[in-house]
Amino acid sequence: MGTQHNHGPNFGKKVEGCLRCDELANGALPVNRFGRTYDPQAEKVRRQREAQREAKRSEHIRHHYASGECREKCGPVCTKFDW
């Protein structure tokens, strides 16, 4: 983790004399609220994987309802994908 700011929140504005603001102005990566450095490439990969998982889940749900399996096994209220 980088140097700490020596001032309060200022919504992204750089403050003269703050070592952390100087680091950020010179290209240091910002730190997220969990203390990890933000990596744009890793974030892109995470979002792609999340989109793939959601697409796969949606396909399973569509198949479940379209195949008739829901009417045969679930009863009046389907709770198969509720978790």
C-alpha cells in the first residue's frame, strides 16, 4: 500500500504538499477500500468471468423452464435456482 494522505477527503482533487497526492500524480495506482491496488486488467477479466457465469446460469434457467422439467418436478412454485 502506498503512502497515506495527510488531509481529509477531497473527492479526487490533489493537495499540494501531500506525499500520496504526489505519488498519484506521478502515476501510482489507486488503492481500493480493501487495501488492494486496483489493476484494470484484472478487473476486466473478473467482469468477463462474471458475465460468462451469469450467461451460463441464465441458459440453465431457460432450459429448466423450456424442457418441461419445472412442471414435472418443481410443483406450483419453482425454487430450483433460488440460493
